[in-house]
Amino acid sequence: MDQRKVAELMEKYGIPGRDAYDLPASPHRFPDGAQYRMEISGIERPEVLAATIDEARKRKIPIHRMISAVMGATLLTRSELREFAQIAAEARVEVILTPGPRSGWDTGRQLVTPEGGLSGLRFRGADQLRYVIADILRAVELGFRGFLVLDEGLLWLLSQMRAKGDLPKDVVFKVSIFAGHGNPAGAKVLESLGANTFNPVADLDLPELAAIRKAVKIPMDLHIFLTDSFGGFNRFYDAPEMVRTCSPCYFKLEPGPACVVGPGALYKPWVSGQTLADWGREKVKHAEIIHELIQASLPGAVLSGWGPADLAVPKP
């Protein structure tokens, strides 16, 4: 079969027929006109959030989104969640809360087998869906408006609930790297199911990322510094081209030994708040460096200021 004809067929359905080796500039922007924003993961407790915001203000680098309670929002008390929401609301930062813990803590063991680990994280059974939705509703009651989603079925269901008024209209859903999407068609599926923003797998090259941007308009959340357990990527010098070809995009900072699995996993309830607060300050420094590198090689690229109106800021 002539691959050129296959490419034409794919493009008929809005999917690029090849990766974007010409690295075209993205025409898309955030609602405030900006091209890029900063996102920090591992904001597990109120004191970590407070320290990270404090460091951002000291360095005069706006941080827009906090990926929070990766260990699972279930493990924070209602009073801790209220304090968390209040700090974020006052600082005008978006919080994407991780419901659970779920999935990886379920009774099933396929996930940890050599081949089962290739299948991606998904929820097993209706009970698991009920648990995670209950956790989301608990957080909504306390004012949170952004949630991490790793399962397309759950994304569809939550989007239906939002459309029917069973969830607030201003709730946003971010699709996790754990969903494992890495091509334009997968990105288009997520967009069609109601994703507001999504995190492609971290090791895509620039033409692959640019091809995804040609297929969808929702923001792309790009790991620019990632834990050793995921490969230890540091892509600081890719940042200018990522801005140019992938905007609107969030630069996602998540360095360290591991996220939630294996030795040195940071997002566990027994890791001290002080350790995570110190690490949050370090990530803010990395955001400052990334911004500097972008401005040096792509002068005039626009970073959002503090608290743009479209963020899913908590409403305590």
C-alpha cells in the first residue's frame, strides 16, 4: 500500500499523516494570549503548597498549576483540604487534585507483572469507579475544581456528569501521563471525551509533539524534568522549540528518584512535609531557569502572569 495514500486518508479525518518534521509554529494560545505556563507536581500537603508559592513570589516567576496530593486526596483530612484550597485560592493558582489512592493500590496484580505493566493504568470494575467519583465529589464540596484522570472511561463519565450538572460546569479534567497517550489520534480521542488538558508520554521527540499539536487545541502538559523512574529526562534546552511548536503548553516539573513506585518514591504519606516543601522550592528555581532559557532563544515568547482567569482555582 502506498504510504502517501495512507497519509492522505489519515488527514481526511484530521490526523496528520506523518510526524511534523518541519516543526511548524503553533497558532494556538491560552485565553490570555500566552504560549506557556509552569506546572509543579508533588504538592502533597498545605505546607508544601505554601512553601512553593512563597518561593515563586521571591523569584518573581509565576507558577500556574499545582499537581497535588499525588499520594491520593483520600489521605488528607477535610481540614487539610480546606486549608489547601484556601491557600491556592488566595494565591490564584490552579490545583489539579489526584483522587484516591486508587488503581495501583487495588487488589489486582496484573499491573505489576512484566507484561501487565504495559497495559497502562485503568480502573478495574464499577466499584473502583464509584470510589474515585466519591473522592472527587468530596473534594468538590471543599472547593476544588481540577482533577487528574488516567482512565478514558472515567473521563467520559465525568464529562457526562459535568454536562448534566452533576458536577460544576467549571470543573476541569487533566489526563495523566499514566494514561499512556503518545500520538495525534489518541490526543483527539481525549479532547473529544472532554479532557481540558493532557500529558503525553514524556519521551516524544519534537516532530511527534508537533504532530499532536496539529490535531488538537487543548493545552499539552510537557514533562521537561522527570523522575529517574521514568527515565530521568531533562529537556530544558528543548523548551524554546516546545513553546514555538506546541503552545499552549504547560511545562511540568517532576524531578526526583521516583513518583509513586519504587525506592525513593516521593509521593508517599510517610515522606515529610518539610522534605517536599524544600523540593517544591527547588522546582520553582528550575522554572525560573526554563523561563530564562526560553527568553534567550525565543525572545518575546509569552509566559502567563499570576492567576489568569481561566485557571481552575479552588473556591473554598
